[in-house]
Amino acid sequence: MLSKDPYNLIITGVGGQGNVLASRMLGNLMSAQGLSVTIGETFGASQRGGSVMSHLRISSEGAWSPQIPAGGADMVVALEPIEALRVLARYGNPKVKVLANSRSIYPVGVISGELAYPSLDDVKKWVAELSDRSWFIDATEAAMNLGSAIFGNVIMVGALAATKELPIHREAFGQAMEAAMGPEKAKKNLKAFDIGVEMVGG
């Protein structure tokens, strides 16, 4: 069921993007299939805009420590592109895969003109050099087209499903959403999930 056990997944972003919500969503989906999931979270800054990172260690054999060792990530899901590079610097390895939202969120230093933010083309090139395979999608734009940026997380989960790296099934996702929020809201979230699948070409 898993290509590697434990499968080490890092979800990273900045405060306010719903990083913790995405990690809980994925954790629940994996647990529903009988897999053991240990989640560890680190917050670079408590305020909105600081770096946020969730470690998910997914196993069919039992619980692992919540902290992924340096160089030990199998997949990095970045809700903001620069955060992918930040995580790869510590947890990357030649076999790691990266799924990133291409929409940048500029830190205060960039907005004030004190710091420079690299171009998306440069970020894509660096991520490609540091990973075995990478996907970039504009989940934010797709979410806004659905009516709210909050759907970006669900779009990223659908995109992750399309990479075939983890056993994330559409039916199980739909059932989990319906149980959590009722049929009407679940329908919209399922649409977001399907958009994510399509964006990766699944």
C-alpha cells in the first residue's frame, strides 16, 4: 500500500494558509485506511505569515516519532513555493518529490523592499535540481475561481492523490468530507479535490 514505510510527508506553508488543516485532513484519510499516522508540527512564527511545517509519518507497521530526520522526506507539499526550498535544504534528498502551489506570499521584508524574492522560474529550477520529481500548480487561483482561497488546501490534496504517492481515494475523501460537514459543503470540496487531480494530470 505504501511505496516506503514509514512514508515521510512534509506539508509546509506560511501562517494563515491552513497548513494544519491540510495535515489533519490527510492524517484522517490515511487513518481511515488502517494506517498509523504520527503528526508533528513546527511553527517558525506564531503570527500570520510565519513559516509553518507539519511532519506526517505514515506507516502500516505502527507509530513513529513525530519528527522526520534530516534528509528523510519522501514528499514535500508546499502551499507557498519558497517554503519548498526552505524544507528541501534540511529534509531533501535525491529521491524526494515536491508538489508546490505556485502562488507566492511575500514576507514583510520583500514588501518593504529590504529583501528580494526570486522569480517563480528560478524557484522551479532550484526545486527540480533538489528533487527527483516536482509539480507546480496554481492552487490559489483555482480556489478563488471556486469562490474561496480556503479550497486551495483541498485542491492540493487532490493534486497529491494524482501523484499516486499515497493511497488517497476520491470515494474515501468524499465520505470523510460528508461526515465532517454535510452533503452540500462536501460536494464543493469534492469538486476542489477533482480540480487538483486534473491539474496534475491524474
